Amino acid sequence: MALYSLGDMASHFMLRHQNVRLNADMAQLAQEMASGQTADIPRHLNGNYSYIGDVERKLRVLDGYDTAAKEASLFTSAMQTALNKVQQTTTTLASDLILAGNTSLPEGMKVVSSTAKGELGALLSALNTNVAGRSLFSGAATDSIAFASTDAILTELKTLVTGETTLSGILNAIDTWFDAPGGGFETNAYQGATTDLPSFLVGEGETIELTLRGDNPAIRDLLKNTAIAALTAEPDLGFPPSLQGALLVSAGKNLMSSEGAITSVRADLGYAESRLEESKTRGSAERASFEMSRNELLGVDPYETATRLEAVRFQLESLYTATSRLSQLSLVGYL
């Protein structure tokens, strides 16, 4: 009877090959045990990628919608914060203007006019807010600030009303500068675009439009009346106390009247925010559904995987034992 044996080198390579294979099997099974999904997708799906490809594609689309919704939420939230600051500032200022204007005390009017100048700067700062380097109220021109500086605006207005001596003359001049198409406000004060921010695609055929810009009429009115109050006590203009009082009262009343317009603007933003939340809720539900489908396609039986893992572990231990014994063989020991 012929006997066949393997030489030392052949045995070494055979044991090494088995060791590598068993370690690879163990790593794969451990990964599957931890993730609950197969590590060998082609074999698990028998080479049929059509269903899993469609599921993965839809999950990637949902990722895009989710990113757009998060970006839109960031914009609307920051806009609400800025407008809340604007509204609080002008509400308090309006009462102070009316009170100071009715008392007609020069020092009191000087103080409240100086306060209005500071508040105008605060309003412009809030409206120049940017998120992640993108300006909120500049429309499509997100790379530029929405408004020029306080000093630049007041300097133009001061030049405009110099020489005016009546309430109607001053108000008409400032109204024209702020409200006329192509006037000073649109050409020198507002630095943003006249086109809206591109819409956000947050779902299948669902977009969110954020059309609020710094040249919105409600924002113009707030800035206009705050600027009137800031100019009232300017020494260079030399308005008499009676005219200063009339200007402060007019600005204060108009600021109060603008309250409803700003509230309406914020309500529109609130509606956009509610739609975003609904969209994110639908997206989460769709994502859960597709992830469940993916798990069904790629999932493995945890009991079977554990059994196979234990079998491979036993084989590996047996291999180590055999290798250890073979390494101790010698001619002297054999003899």
C-alpha cells in the first residue's frame, strides 16, 4: 500500500492558507453578527442588484431632500430670530418717540433721537445677519450684505432734507427716497438682489419659497421711520423743538402701525417653517420604510450567523492546536 505525505514546506503553506481563510471567514461573520447585514452582497443577492439599487437610490434622494430641508430650516429660523429682534426694538422705540415728541423737551428729544440712531444701527445689523456665510435678507445675492452702514444712509438723508422747514416737506422727501422705484433706498441703501433666493426642493415635487428680502415694504417702513427719528435732533439740521416733536410723534405712530405688517411677514415665515416640519416628518417615514426594505434584502439570520461563527472559531482553534503539535516534531523525538 502506497503512503502519501506532505513535505514540511507544503504543510506550512497549507496550514497558512487555512489560517488566512478561517480568519477571513471569522472577520466576515463577526461583521455580519454586529451589523445584522450580509458582508457578501453579490453572493447574498445571487448577483441581482436591481431591487437593492433602487432602494439605495431612493435613500440617496431622501438624503438630498433632508439636506435641503435642514438648510431651509436654518434660514427660516435665523430670519425669525432677526425679525423678532427688529420687532422688539421698534415696539419699544415707538412708545419712547411718541412720549418724547409730545413733551417737546429739547433734552428728552435729543436723547431719544440719539437712541433711535443706535437702534437703526441695531436693525441694520440684524438684517445683515448671515448664516454659514450666506446673507439672509439679500435675496439671490447671498454673498453680499443686505444694507449699507447707518452713517451712509443717514448722511444721504441729511443732505436730502437740509433746508426743509416743514413736517410735510421733510416726510415727503424721505418717503420719496425710501419708496420710489429706483430711488435712494434701492440704489444706495439696499445692497442685495432684486430676485428671490432660489427655492429649496425638500420633497418629490415639493419646494419651499423664501421670498423675504430686505427691500420688503414692511422692512422699508421700519427703517424709514427709525431714520426719521434719528435725524430729528441732528444739530446740523437745526430743526426747531416744535418740528422735532412733530417728527418724533409721526415716526413713533408709523412704527406702531408697521407692527401688523411685520407680524404678517413673520406669519408667512411660520407657515414655511410648518411646511418644512411636515416635509421632514414625511421624509423620516419614507426613510424608515426604505431602510426596512434594505434590511430585508441584506439581512442575515442572527442564529445561523452565530452558529457558523462558532463553527469557524472551533476550526481555527483546532488548526492552532495541530500547528502547535506539528511544530514540536523532530527526528530525535520520533526515534
